[in-house]
Amino acid sequence: MNYKKITVFLLSLIMALSLFAGCGKKESGPATLRITMGLGEEEWKVMREDVFPAFEKANNCKIEAIQIEASDVVKKLEAMKQANKMEIDLIAQDNMALAPLVDKGLVEDISEFKSKIPAEIIPSLISVGEFEGKLYFFPFRPNVEINFYNEAKLNQYGLKPPANWDELLNLARTLKEKEGVGKVGIKAVFDGNTTVQLFEFIRQAGGDPLVLNDEGSVKAYTFLKQLWPYLSPDSLKADWNTTNRFLAEESMYLAANWPFGVNVIVKDGGKKEIKAYGGFSGPVKASKVLGGDVLGIPKGSPNKELALKFIEYLMSKDVQETLASKLAWPSARTDAYAKVEDWQKPYFDAINEAMKVAQPRPNLVYWADVDKALNDALKEIVVDGKDIKATLDKYHQKIEEAKQNSGK
């Protein structure tokens, strides 16, 4: 082979290799990274307009994003695994729904990539993705409920946001006396929305939500039974979505909800009198539930390396700053609030205050049974008027049976 032929050969080789460089580009065109998230319409808009494009351009690929709720992810991945045809490269999953994914072998052990987690990530978020010493999920989006209150209405009656249970009960009672209807709200739809608040009340009383008849659990349900007559009637319809409307329409003057409500109520709704703080303490301590999403890679992902690059991108300062400023998402990083506007800062102070006392819920394969037991117990006690201790004994036994049946 002469010099000219060698040069042509090398140039051809370089061109061929370049087709497979970057984000896994195929001969037929750019690679497609398929991801799943469970987001609202406004959240998807920010992802598609402010987050995805820069990664797609830098890596010459396309992101195909699919809306799948956390409760459906396991079934979806199981079906693909059984068909030996995994079509999803990355999942963003509720940190409460991780155990079945690990238990069923549906996600990759990514312990060898742990060093990709930036030093600025809040340390407590990392352990959420670890099972038996192995890392299966990267931190992405921490979340914690903050307590919204209508400052103008509370000022009208000389009231302040409650700092403890006694003040909460007094505020609820006073507002009902003044207005003729309850104005303090809790999420009493008896599903996962309610479970978050039950966890907080039980832990605030020093109890363990998995030991439903311990002293702290009894105190929590006893207090909720006291509080119940003074609550807003809309509590029975209040979930993560409707609570924002109830606050904006003033059927609730005080209620806890996730921070995305800041943009919905204050920015979009113009309700500047709705403020927020970190919440109240119970008889033992302050406690919030650490919610949010983490990132995992399904076993058999067609584009595992590209998925890892996208995970690094989502944990970057730029992306976390964008999500904080545009969606009011709490950041997984400690250095990502530079783009937050002045009007948003008091709400992020409330988020940071709540994050200080936030604890994750346990990841259990029998979580559905725990969730149902906590809610059924509340309904029987506050709605049906059943005896508190006897009811909690009954539902504690149901949790124990579920635990034994799971083999854990």
C-alpha cells in the first residue's frame, strides 16, 4: 500500500469512527435516549425547552421522554425484561418506590460510577439510592413539603403561623370560630398524599410509622382526632394538586404542600399574600418527609453510557439552577440557588428550613400494605369515630403480617 492509499485509508477510518463518537450516534442517525419521568405539564415544558436541548446538541442525540407514573414503572420494566426487549435507558423514580425495582433485579448496580456524584450534592440524598451497600440510584430531585399560609388572613385575626401542635390546634379552632368554617387544611384523601403527612405527625411525636401502635403513633392519631372538627371541609379533597387551588381560592388559610405550589399560587396566581415556612414541631421534634425522584438505569438499557452522561448532566450546577429558578424545585446541590429571583428567596428559605429536618421514608417491598394501613386507620378514627388504640392495634397487626408475607 503506497503513501496515498494509506492516507485515504486513515481518513476513511477516522470518518467511520466519528460516526460512533459522542453520544452513541448510529450509522442511521443520532441515537435516541429514552427516559421516563412522572411530571406535570409545566415541568415537562421546562424539560423540553430549557434542559433537553443543550444535552441533545452537545451529544448529537435525541431524547424521547415518556410520562410514566411511579406506580407503573415496575410493571413496565418487568414486561420489557420478560420480553428480553428493554427499550428504556433511564428512569426518574419516586424515592419511595425503589425497593421493588431492586428486589426484582430491574435496575443496574451502578456502584462503580459513584464517583460521578458531584461533591456539592447534599450527602443525605446519596444514601436514599443505596441498598445493602450498593448504589442503584443517583440523586436528582429532592423534595419536601413546606407550609403555606395566608399572611393577610392570619394578620386579620392577630394570628401567626403555628410553631407547634398546641398553636396549630388553637389556630384551627380560632379560624373556625371567626369564619364559621374550618380554614386549616390537611390532605385527607386517604392515599399517598395523606401518608406523607401521617409520617410527619407520627415522627413529630417520637413514633415509628411502621409500629403503628407505639406511643408516638397513638399521640399523633389522638391529636388528629382533636384537630379534625376544625379543619377545612376541602381537606377531604386535598391532594398535591388541589391544595394549591384551595389556598389560592382561600378555602384554606394554612396547608402543607410541595414547593412547586410557589410558582402556581404566587407567580402564576398572583397571590402574593400566600407565604411559606418550614412547618411546626410536634411534642418530640420537628420532622418532614424527604420525597423526590432519583435516577436509575434499567438492566439491558440500549444506551447505558449515554444514560450515565445524561445523569451527570442532570446533576450539574447549570441544570439544577434552572430547575430551581423555573420550577421552584429544591436543589440536590448546595450551590444551585444563584438564579433564584428575589421574590422566590423567602420560599427557598422555607424549603431549606424544612430540608434540615427531612427524613426519607423506608423503602419496603410491602409499602402498599403500610400505605393502606396508615390511611385506613386514620379514616376509621377521625371519620368513623372508632377507638384509637384498638384501631391502631388492628392495623399494626396488618403491617406485621405484610412484613412476614414479604419474607423481610
